[in-house]
Amino acid sequence: MHPNHNDQLSGLNRIEGQVKGIKRMIEDNRYCVDILTQLKAVKAAVHKVEQEILKKHMQNCLKHAVESKNDLEIQKKLDELMNLLSKRI
């Protein structure tokens, strides 16, 4: 069973609002540095949501695989994480 991530919805709603605000800033020809500042804030907010979901994955999905003592399942979860982490920028 997958963990519930509903507690991340408020953060995602905030991010959505920030992105809409950035769009308006661009439409209004706002100052570049102001736009860049808001983009960095969105990037930080997305990173926070990502970290929380990764934490739950490790505490639930990976933990469940380890507790199952199924070597194939454990390796699958580890490979998924390594693949995901290798794509991070």
C-alpha cells in the first residue's frame, strides 16, 4: 500500500499560486530580478514537497520491502531510488 500524500496538497496549491503570480509578473513586464526571486521561491517550495514525499517513500515503501525480506523487492526499491537520485539536478 502506498502512503497518503494529501498533506502535500497545501504546498502544491501554494506553488500553483506562485506560478500564476510569476506568469502575471511576466505579462506585466516586471523587473527581471523580481521574477527570478519568485522563481527561486517556487524551486525551493517544489524541493520541500519532493523531500517530504521522498521521506515518506523511504519510511513506508522502502521499509516495507526491507521488512518483507524479499531480496528482489528490496533491490527493486533500491534501484528505483538510485535511478531517481541520479536524475536530480
